[in-house]
Amino acid sequence: MTRNDSDPTDGEAACFEAGIKFGALYHQFAGTPVSPDSAPSLETAIEESIENQPFCESVTVDILTEKLAAEMDHEYTELTGRFMEVEIVVDREGCEVVTRMEMEDGYPLMKVESVR
């Protein structure tokens, strides 16, 4: 197939796929009850859930349990971006995109780290 100037590049398509994965991850799991004790199983559930999506090579979720414990008022709290660091790797048509979510200026910023 011939590529037109208006067709997305493989890198652009891979970045789009990564954005879809982050949207699903954040909006599916934000608000989930979590505690330092349940964080490891929730990390695994999030990783395995998002890895099921097409083109997803790997997902690494780190729930920041020390920060979580410091901000808890009860036995648990709700999961939000301020308690997570996430890396998602997408491979589409041989183009690998590494993306990351971490707090920046009080906001859970999702960004592209590299496109190869």
C-alpha cells in the first residue's frame, strides 16, 4: 500500500495506541479502593488487563505505597494518578513506543519517552 502525506506514520499510529492504553488504564482503575496491602495485587491486575490490548508489549505499574499510606484517612483510599507511576510499551508495525505516566506539577502527566 502506498502511503499518502495524510496517512499516519507507524510511529504516529503507535503513539495513538499508547494513548488508548493510558486512557483505558486511568479511567478504568481510578477510584478503585486500594491500601498498601492490596497494592501489589492491584498492580498485577492493571498490568495484565492493559497487556491484553492489541499492540501492547508490556505494562509496568508501580503503586507508590509509602505515599499511599501517608495520605490514608481510613483503612483504604481511592487510587488516583498521584499514587501511580506507569510505563507502557507499544509495538505497532515494528515501531516501538515507550510511554510513561508520573506526577508533574500536581498532575498525572502521560508522555511519550521514545519512538524507535
